[in-house]
Amino acid sequence: MKNGIITISNHVFDEDYVAIRNALAPRTGYTLVWKNNHLRRLGAMIRIAGSIPIPTNDSSATLSMMHAVDKCLQDGKWLHIYPEASMFYFYQDIRPFVDGAFVFAVRNNKPIFPLVFSYRPAKGLYKIWKKKGSPLINLSFGEPIYPNPDLSMREAISDLNKRCHAEVKKLMMDNTPEVK
């Protein structure tokens, strides 16, 4: 992680990035979030946690965001991206990944460090305290996955996407008992 890394995970509740930051402390990093999230009720917390906004419908702002991400990685910083590009509360599967995280990884020759939020049923006192239907959450860590330097950029992005998706799916399957 000293030379910069991209972490990825499923996005399943509002504060999951805070959980990731705490798990990886004392390292601090940045996350990519949709610009509109900066304007929501949790926007201040998102900005304080270290976010880079993803603009919409503005090519100049998108280019600036891409330069900021490249600089972050070239400076040896840690960057978190939600490759599913959306959030569904407590969703117990992994949706297809968009290529953004993998474009940055290949372009900057940085590894992807897969993480996954998985669930376990609430038991005992937790069952009383937790809202009905809200499972307890685990954060599991995979091993870094490196881009294949022998492939063209397009092939390397696709290959990295597929390998990371398979690893995140495996982490989810291995760490989630049946939760109802």
C-alpha cells in the first residue's frame, strides 16, 4: 500500500466507507462518489472522509476528476471505488462491475485490493437491538490483484474487472451464511 492502491467493495449502507477507513487505519485515502452525494444530508461527512466527486454531464469536470485520481495514485495514496457504481442496502450478491476502477488501475499500474461486506444473522442481544431484517455486517479482505502487463490496455481492463469480480463474489460466498 506504500506506492498507492485501489480498494474496491460492494456498497451496501451509507457509512460503509467510514467502516473501510477504520479497518485500514492509520492509512487515509480517498473515495470516488457521485457529485450529488456531496449535496445530500451526509454530504459533509462524505467530504470530510476524503472524497473526489464524480461529475455528471460535464466533460471538463470529468477530465479534472480523472487527473485528480491519477495524481492521487501517482502520489502513492490509497483510493476506494465502488465498482458496482450504485448502492442497494444489504444486498446479498455482487452486481456487475463497471470499468472505471480498472481503467485507473491499468493506467497507473496499481493493484486492486478487493474487500467485501458480507452478513451474518443477528443472534442473542444483537437480535433485540438490531432493526428487524438488518443483519450484522462483516468486512472481509482479499489479496491484491495486479493488472496483467502483457495485455493491451483494453484487454487488461477487462481481465482485471473479471478477476476482481470473481474474487469479490468468492469473498461474499465464503463469508455470508444464509441470512433471512
